[in-house]
Amino acid sequence: MNHLKIFVVVVLFGFCLKIHAAEPFISTEKNPGNIILKAKTLNLSIFAGSGTDQGIMRAVKNLQTDFQKVTGEQPVILNQISGMQSPLLIIGTVGTKSVIDDLIRQKKLDGKALIGKREKYIIQNVSNPFPGVSEAIVIAGSDKRGTIYGIYEMSQQIGVSPWYYWADVPVQVKENLYFKKGMYTDGEPAVEYRGIFLNDEEPSLGGWARATFGGVNSQFYEKVFELILRLKGNYIWPAMWGKAFYDDDALSGSLANEMGIVMGTSHHEPMALAQTDWHRYIKKNNLPNVWDYAKNAEVLQKFWKSGMERSKNREKLVTIGMRGDGDEAMGEGTNISLLEKIVKDQRKIIAEVTGKKADKTPQVWALYKEVQDYYDKGMRVPDDVILLFCDDNWGNVRKLPDLSKPLHKGGYGIYYHFDYVGGPRNSKWINISPIQRVWEQMNLSYEHKVDKLWIVNVGDLKPMEFPISFFLEMAWNPKQFNTKNLFGYTEKWVAQQFGDKHAKEIAGMINLYAKYNRRVTPETLDSKTYSLQNYHEFETVLNDYKALTVEALRLKEQIPAEYQDAYYQLVLYPIDACSNLYEMYYVVAKNRELSAKKDPGANFYADKVKACFDRNAYLDNQYNNVIAGGKWKHMMDQMRIGYKSWADGKENIMPEVTYISEAEIPKEKVFQEKNGYVSIEAEHFARLHQSDRIHWEVIPDFGKTKSGVTTFPQSAYPKADENIWLEYDINFESKGEFDVELLLAPTLNFNHNKGLRYEISLDNQPAQVVNFNGHYKGELGKWQSEHIIKSVTKHLIQKAGKYTLRFRVLEPGIVLEKILINTGGLKPSYLGAPESEILH
């Protein structure tokens, strides 16, 4: 009998030896040590037994699609083997009466490497797995998730990124694929539960899900669950801002169970129930909203029982304990005995609903915020419960086990944050978590025996793609990382998304922008963060970010078209948008610095603030509505500009800026007496004084010569202490008593004939108050025909030198056009003498 040359890949449930990715086992080069997976004349088939778990079949179908993306040919999925001349992938599971069990019995697979292991896979070539099949590739797993992880390891290695959907990473077509003979595995994961928390998901992720799937529903979670599994995670706290995972879509719970995701609920949502479940429950049953076990135990017990009944027979990790409603601290009267009773009663409900001892249902107690205080004061939970330590919401671990004392038998976990809503300021928009800090804190935790549960708050999921990958990879095998290889991991991750050519450059950019954002979170950044004056600090950090943006924009022109959407999401947008934010706050600082000096340069920076603010909106629009054909609508809706307190608003608010009008600009002018007179245009004052209520403005082309200067608003009457004045500096050559003539607009005594008054003084001489039109009775005269009112006062110049003339208004409506001082040589003229020279 002729043996058929059928190449088999078998996928089983299992854990692996090395972290996350096994050694490379896929090649595009043919050589004697390789087995064909796909060639020009050979198309792949996939075998999965008829009893294959539905969650595994989902992964198998995804693998089928992935091979089609890579090779252009869709493999056929079979449930029996017949004589064929093509490569074949066989997918099976240890302990499920599959072909894998047969291969173990034949000692063609090492059963000890899989049986009794947790989430482990093995991928290896096997000779003669079936009659007529001379060679096989076996991917074997120890359990359901092990099998799924093996499938997705194959997907990654043929060239499909876990982020193919969530970051639009393209797939490079390969005509030939070969498997390198050998055995490959990542071993078992070091941390049992490894997951993410979708939190603070409004308006961005929630808005996107509603636009894309009609809601945060099972269609949405199918994409999330697949991503978690492709990243070899297994656990999730679902979105909870006004949402209830099980109640919003009845298909979501069964989908998670089918796909192999362990469901949990957040640190303050006990018994497989969302906070929103509680609000719906009390409303539906017409019950008072009393989230207080001391006052409402019976209602709370029934509510908690409903949660356990709804999630019965589904894989989950049950949060126990209690915080205040809405993730708040419990009341001041809360005591440890009450909290311990809550846990005891919750475990009774768990046992009653499951029909098993409470310790047979995995549970976790989160020591979040004030709950840690209860633990420190002596509160304890049963030995089987996982103790979940927490960071301070900003990535700094608060508490770890005391290794000098007996350890808690249930083990320890960490709740970590990439995203946070709370004081001193929200951090929701962009990645602020360099993997160096994540590694240092999580390695610290792992070295303190925290290896039962790692969960990270990822906010909207996007744009936390890179730190999510790192966190879950590290959770699988923390010991693979050290101080020397973190950048190497970044480069490897970038190569998976963009290929090898620009991996080092892009890795450097991702590394730097996260580092820069950790200096100060973007929401906390403002015009006062960095110093303008000392060490050129603000300018330096701005130039750092600008240089990074230039590099990102330069490289964009070299990135192939199919990678542009992924490049924008993972590299260009976070760099460009954050750089723009730095520039905006820098120019706000410059505007404020210069406006305080009445420097007209402030106006340039005010315009720049608006330009940066507009660019922020432009970049968001590109992300939301342009890239990937508008796929990511609302994903960048998160406010980041205009915080007034720790909480965010709905829209960005442009920082306030100050424009310096011509009237406000200090005029360093000293007018020189010459030819027996001084002539000054009103707008050429040296200084001004105004108030919050009243300000000066120049009216260009007003009156007979250059302009007019007056106060606004025109209905505001100066108070005695407001001192609304203009000053003019004059250098006199002559001595004596001289006429000072003000040329004023012919404004009449509109104020019930009271007249308009001004005050005029020279240096420290007593001020003279002049009512220049109070005597007007309605007759026509020179005022109207000459379109001017001339008002004259006399002032004494005792010695030659510099003097300051102050013109202070006591009513609105006074418009000054020109000042003429006759020192003996002023000649009559209709427009007044030409303006005097300025002394330099």
C-alpha cells in the first residue's frame, strides 16, 4: 500500500514552556528540515473531530480565515480523514477521546507534557500519525484554552497580528509556508488569571460600540474576547458605566463561556452583578435604593442570589465583599465584623446556588482604596479566596504580601491601572504607561508571590494596544523580562505589526512618547507645568516632542499604503496629538507671559493657541472619521483640554488667551519739545491704566488726524478708585507756564447737561478737573463746524527735563484725538501742529 503524503497539524489544549510566543516555527523557505503547509499546488486542510468544543471551533474558523488572508486560499475544515494529497491540520484536545489521546497512547506525543497541565499547548511534527499519513504537525493542548492558544500561536506565526482588527494591522501575503520540524511550546502561564478591565468607557469606547454594533453587546464582546485569547489572556471585567454585562445582551454570558473567557466583575461589584444591575433591580421591584447591608440585608441577599443564579454553570471568578454604591467608600459606621458577615453570607449564597461548597467556586476580594484599611486592621476572608491587592490608580503598587509571614493560601492578585477616573485629574485619553514602569511594578509584585490574578484597567482599550500586549505577555511569563530586553520586546512587537524594516525606529518612537507622557499625564499638563524662565525647561520638553513628531511624520512617507491606518493609530496619532498639546500649552504660557507685560507679541501666541486647539480637533476627526474608512467613530471623543476640576466634561475647552490691543501696548516714547511746541497723537501714550470693568481702545482713523482713544464699555462710569488714565512722556527744553490744549471729539453733554469731565496733571502737580462741555446749551458753533472741541489748561514747568502728562477720564464718552502744548512757538493751524519727534 502506498503511503499518502499528508501533513497534519494537530491543535490541543495546553500550557507551554516559554512565554507568549514559542520559538519561530514558520518559514517561507523550502529546505529538507521543513514540512509544507502551503505551496503553489498544495492547499491546506484542517481536521477537527465532530465532538470538538464550540469555543475551539470558533478559533479553528478564525485560523481558517487567517490562512486565507496569508495565502489567498481558504483551507477546508474536515471532521474525518480521507485519502488526500494535501497538507492537513488536525485539531484535538487531551482527554476528549480525540486523535490526540490516540497519539499519546501510541507514544507519538508525550502525555506527561500535557495531562494535568493548565492552558498549555505543544506544537510538533509527528511521524505516521495515521495509516497512509507519513508526517503530521501536531498542535496539542492540555485543556480548552490551551488548544485555543495553540491555534492562535499558529495564526501569529504565519503572520496575523492579534491586533489585525483592533488596530487594522495588515497581513502580508505569502505564497509558500513551511513548518520547521521540532517541538514548540510556551509552557504553562505563570499567572492563573490574566485579563483586562474595560472601564471609564464613555464617551469613546461606548460611543464607538453603539455606532458599530448598536451597543456594548455580544457582537462587541466577541471582538474583545477574541483579542484577549489571541494575546493569551483569559479573564475580563466588562464595561460598567451604565452597563450590565449579562442583562444588556442575554447572549454575552453564554458567548464568554463558549469562547473560554473567565468572567469577573469589578472591585466594587460583588456576586457576578454590575452596579447597573442593582439600579435596575430596585426599580423593577419598586424597592428603596439602600445599598447598606446593616439596613437592607434581605433585599441585598436576594439580589446577590439572582446574580449567582444567572451566571450558574458558567466559568467565572466571583468578586465578594462590598463597597459603597457607585464605587464609593462605605459609611463611617462600617466595621470589620459587618464586612466579614457580608462575605460569610455571600459564600452561603454561592454554596446554595451552585450546590457545592463555597470553596469550589473561585472568588476574589479586592483590597481597593479603603478596603485595604480594613485588611490592615485585621479583616480576613477564607483561605480559598484570592486577595487582590491594588495600585494607587496611577501604576504604583500600594501593598504586597509580607514574605516573612505565612502566605494566604488562596493566593494574591494585582489590580493595575493604565486608565483612571479620579483626583487629582482623570487620565483617560492616551497611553501614559511606559512598559519600563509596568515591568518594574509587576515584577516587584511577582517577586512577592503575586501570581494568582493580574488585571489591568485599560479604559477604552484603544489606544492602549502596546501596554496591553506587554501586560498580558508578562503575565504569562514574568521571568522572560529584565532591564536589558524591554526595548527588544518593543522592537519585536513593532515588527509583528509593521515588519522588520522600520521596527527599531518605530520602537524608539513608541518608547519615547510613553516616557514623555509619564512625565505628566496629558490631562494634567497645563501652561504652568513646566518653567518658561528656568533652564529653558518648557521649550526643551516641547522641542523633545516636536522632534519626535518630525520623525513620525518623516517615517509616515516611507510606510507602505496598507500600513498607514495602523501607523496612524499606533504611532503617529499619539505622538502628533500629544506634541500638539504640548505646543498649545507652551504658547498659552507665552501668551500669558507677554500679555502681562502688555507686549503685542502675545497676540501671535494667542493665535497659535487657537491653531493648536483646532489641530487637536482635526487629528481627532482623522482618527474618528477618516482612517480605516471611518471605522473608529467616537474612539477619540475623550475630553482632554479644559479641565476645571478632577472630572472631565463632554467637550474640549480652549484655554483662555489674552490679546493686547494697540491701546494697551506700552509706548516707550518721550516726545521732544522743539520749535516752541509739543504735539502728540492720542494713541501714542506711554502707559495706560484700566480696570476689570473699563478698558481703553484705539479707534483707528477716527477724527481729523490719526485716531481717537476712548474707554469701553461706553456705559461704564469710572469709580473714584478705578483710575482710568493715559500717560504721555515729554522732554521740555523751556521753562514757564504753558497752555496744554486737548483736541477732543465734539461729544456733547448727553448726561442730562452735567457735562463730561477729565482730570489732567503734570508729574506730581495737583490735578485739574475740567468739564469741557458742561456749559453747552444746544447752540450751533465751532464745535460742530470744526468737528472738534478744544480744551485748554495751564501748567508750570519749573525746569527743563522729562515730565509725565496724565489724562484721566471721569466719565465715558470722552474721545481724545491730539495733545498740543504751546511753549511759545505753536502757530495756528486747523489740524494742529505735526507730531513732535520722539527722543531716542
